Amino acid sequence: PDTVPALEVRGLVFRYPDGHRALDGIDLKVERGERVAVLGPNGAGKTTMTLHLNGVLRAEAGEISVGGLPVREENLKEIRRRVGLVFQDPDDQLFMPTVREDVAFGPANFGVRGAELEQRVQAALEAVGMAAHAHRSPLHLSGGQRRRVALATVLACQPEILVLDEPSSNLEPVARRELAEVLLGLGGTMLMVTHDLPYALQLCPRSVVIDNGRVVADGPTEQLLADAELLAAHRLEL
Ligand code: ATP
């Protein structure tokens, strides 16, 4: 039912093996169709949190559910389909000889075959404006194009929530703008980690600020970014 949030994180605690408490009780609820930016200074725990959403890292305490399904060992395959993680470095997601094969890899891994697989690949590449490049090697694409193909590899799995880690980092202004247009055109639920505050404002009506492994602010992006004290306290630079 529609009352089930897309994502619910409660009391998430995580310590790296060296004892550093990167997450210190994260609480976050995202409703279906919401687009939420995750802001915060370097080392705040943003990336560490995203790696818990699909079970790459296992929390020491706390609970996560995705569309009502708990992130637990026995559910990991379905959780990984539901949570579409786009890493900061697209090269972490592109390893096949052609764009088409990279985009087909995820859905094929979830058992999609034949005409449906081709249709998914085509739709994902069209959504990111890369259909004309299906038969090229990802190695020969620009940084912005690789970002969009990495996004397509995730879209082809039809995730219920898209989680993007620093999507605009290291992009030229044109590529940054093209990616924003693609993301705005997608619809659906999105969680976007970013240091790019104008990008958060453009793409995400709501933002949360994480610092020291905790959520320290949560509200309309416009309102949070207008709060000079909040920005200064958490080393956020417009
Ligand atoms: P950034 O904005 O710089 O990407 P972040 O908010 O994503 O930062 P994380 O990468 O989640 O922060 O890191 C949170 C904390 O955990 C930091 O203090 C970091 O140094 C530490 N950390 C990250 N990875 C490891 C690791 N493999 N072992 C030990 N500590 C780590």
C-alpha cells in the first residue's frame, strides 16, 4: 500500500574495524516519489550510510527497510534490485566491452532475458540520452557520458529507490546540466548524496544534513540552504 515508505532507516549505528563510529544513530524516512538530498561535510558518514541501504555494509545496530522489506541476509537479492546504487566513480560500474552489455548485466543477473531484456536496455539508455552509443566501449566516452551509462545500468534493474553518491562531482558545466535534466525527467524516489548545494536545490525539494554520523537537520532544501548558521555549523558551502 501507498502508506509504506520507500525507505525507512532507524537508529543505524556502524563502526569501521578501526573502531571509528561512522554512523551514530541515523534516522531517516523517505516517502514514495520523494527526492531527498543528503548533505554534510567530508567524513560525515554519507557514503557509509548509502552502503548500508543495499546491504554492502552490515550495521552494528538499527534497522533499514525498503518498501517495507527489511534489509537482512535472506532478502538481499530483492533488496539489491529495489535499491539502485549509483557510485561516485562510474568506472566502478562499467566493466564490459560495450555500453549495451554493461546495461544488460544487471537485469540479466536478476533473471530478465530475451525481448524484455532488450527492451529494458533500450529504455534505460533512452532515459539517459545514450541510446546512440549502445555499441561503443564505455572507455571511449566522456566523464558525463560514463556517469549517465552508470545510471542506466541501475535504471535497467527498475529499482524502487535510486541512490546517487555525488552525481555532479568532476563534471563539466554542460555535463552537469545534462545529468540534472536526465534526473529530473526520471520521476520516482531518489536519495542523492552531494556537496553541490545548488544541485540539491535544483533536484531535491527536501534535504537532510548528516554530521558526525547523525541527522542534524531535515526539511525543505530551500529553507535549509537559507540558514547561514546551519551551513556554517556543518561546513556546507554554497
Ligand atoms: P565525503 O563527503 O568525504 O565523501 P562522507 O560523509 O561520505 O564523506 P564517509 O565516507 O561515509 O563520509 O566516512 C565517514 C567516516 O568513516 C570518516 O571519518 C571516514 O574517515 C571513515 N571511514 C570511511 N571508510 C573507512 C574505512 N574503510 N575504514 C575506517 N574508517 C573509514
